[in-house]
Amino acid sequence: MDINNLCLGTLCLTDASGYEIKKMFEDSFSHFQAVSFGSIYPALAKLSDQGLVSYREEAQEKRPNKKVFSITPEGRQHFFDNLMQTEPSEQYRSDFMVLMMFAHLLPEQRLEQIMQTQISQVSAELEILKGISESCCELTPGMRFTLEYGIAANTAVLELMQRRHKPLLKEIARHQQGKEKR
Amino acid sequence: MDINNLCLGTLCLTDASGYEIKKMFEDSFSHFQAVSFGSIYPALAKLSDQGLVSYREEAQEKRPNKKVFSITPEGRQHFFDNLMQTEPSEQYRSDFMVLMMFAHLLPEQRLEQIMQTQISQVSAELEILKGISESCCELTPGMRFTLEYGIAANTAVLELMQRRHKPLLKEIARHQQGKEKR
DNA sequence: ACATACATGTAAATAGTTACATGATTTC
DNA sequence: GAAATCATGTAACTATTTACATGTATGT
């Protein structure tokens, strides 16, 4: 699912500027999809050239002008076709896990720091997701599901980290001593 | 954490060929890190030029020759420095979640199919992780932890999908009818 | 006969991210 | 006085994937 389709999808929900599209993903769906200005503006320009979106320029008081994009019937069809074809694949890349994989090479203090950072980040993410789920009432059932999904995954790994944190440090220390003796 | 460091890390554990490094990640740690030949061979060549790894060519019977790489003391130091500096960041990108986000635009049959595919994939992943965890005894405590982490996350989302699968389809159908009436 | 495992490597294409450029307004 | 929010856009860079090229041996 590329940035073009994410723009089309968002514009199926409501008209929006590039800035607003980015804001929406950053605020509510960053747990499964990143977006940056450097990709969103060229994407909207390209979609406009292809006739899949149109836009009107809106002047604002005390704010810069904005380009408000709307999806065209062709854009809607194009997006629908993509939804019907796209496979539900996933990719996860974690530096935290790579660091943990080589935990036995690190001093205890550094490991403690890595664990604490990860616990903080997952906790923060969890609070954000819960916050959106509670406060926002304009969500579709599918959107609510993505929040539930994030909450379930984050809750589970947070519980694991809190439970295994201390024992793990001991196991690693024991492993390091075992290696030294040989 | 780039491919160079993944190679150095693997070679801290044992000498290996490019093929073997890829196999190790593919077999046991693909749940948080992808590797492909197109990135691994150039990376090893570069590391060799920099003096961070060395290699010997090994002839094999009934098999092509292989280049067996070893980490040098400089390589070990370089990898350690990186482990000390790398932040435990994570990125997750999910087409499944994007599809679910726009579930209200899809026919029930397609939604059913997406859900079933995701359930199968998560189940399969879970079985693989449990399999490695049980059968493989040469894992460091940190590696075991990465498996536990994957098991925890996948178990939680699988439970969620099984529990919310049917009710969600009904909620979405209701939402679609609500839209039509307006 | 066909697919898979073993084994290495290159080149083109993809899909981004990061940094830069600009500038008003508001909040701390 | 600094940082954040609003707002759009470009260009260089990075990292990686995909496809191609080559070849043996084994299993189905």
C-alpha cells in the first residue's frame, strides 16, 4: 500500500489538504503507517495529473493558503480496485529486537537503559491509542479495530517486558559468566 | 540498524557465509528483520574492504564453493560501538491495517477473505516462533526474549481477531446501511 | 520434468526519508 | 526569545528490493 493509495483513502473519508492528511496519520494511525511531507506532496501532485483527485485553493485568514483536495469518481474507482487486490501483508522492523538479540554483548547498564526506553515508548504508544479510542467518536468500525489491534499488541508486549525485565537481566549475566569461564 | 551491522552481529556469534547469514534470519528472526541476497552480498564485500571482516574460501563436495566470513577485532569493536549508540526504535507497516481502516468500503466477502488471510498468517508465524523456541537450544537469552516477544504480540492479536471477527463484520454492515440511508 | 536447496553476485528500479527553503502566527 | 503550528514544495540521498545471471544436486 503506497502513499498514493493512502491519500486516495483519506480523501474517500473527507476533503483535505496534504498537511491535514499527514496530520491524520500522525495523530491516529502512526502505529501502522508512517507518512512524511516529502512523499505526500509529490503524491498529491501526481494524483492530480492523473485526474484521480482535484483541488481548490482556499485562502485563510492569518494562515497560509491551502490546497483542499477532493477525490474524483475515477480516483474512487481506482482506490476500490486497489483495496480489492492488495494482499494484507505486513512488515515489522525492530532495532530494539536486534539490540536484545545481542544483549549478551552489552553491559548491564546499557541493557537496563534499552529496556526502560522500550517500556516508555510502548507505554506512550498505548496511552495514545487508548486516548484516541475514547475521545474520538467519528471513527469507522474498521478504524476502531486498528486501534484495538494496536492496543492488544502493545498491552501484551508491555506485560511481557515488565514481567521478564529483571529475570532476563539475571539470565544474561549468568550467560556472560558462563562464556567467560570457558 | 542496517544490513552491515546485522552481518557483523551474526559473525560475532559464529563464522558464516552470506547464504548462512540470510538463512539464519529467514528461519528464526524474520518476525523483526528481513534480509535479502541483494543487500547481504554487497554488505559483506564492503565490510571486507573496510577490514571489519575477513574470509576464507571453502571448497565443498557436491556443493558450490563458499566464502566463510569471520569478524575481525576491528569489526567486533565497530559492532559494539553501534550497539552502544543505536536507539531501540521500531517501525511497523501494515497493509492489513490499511485495508481494515477502509473496511466499510469493501464487500463482506472480501473482508471475510482479508480477515481469514491475516488469521492464517499470524497463526503460521506463531507456530514457527513456538517451534524455534522449543526445538532450538543454542539460543542466547536475548534471542529467546525476541521469540517470546513475537509470541506475546501474535498471541494477543490472534485472540483479538478470533474474538472480534464476527461482531466486526456486523458492525461494518450496520455502518454501511447507516450511510446508505442518509 | 519441476521445484527446491545450495551458493554468489550485479544492476536497475523503487520508494521512500531527510534536509532545505520560505514565512506568518501563536503559545510558553 | 524560542519553539510549535500551520502550510507547500523540491532535491539529494539512502537503503533496499526485485529481477537477472549461472550452475550442481537432490527430492517429488
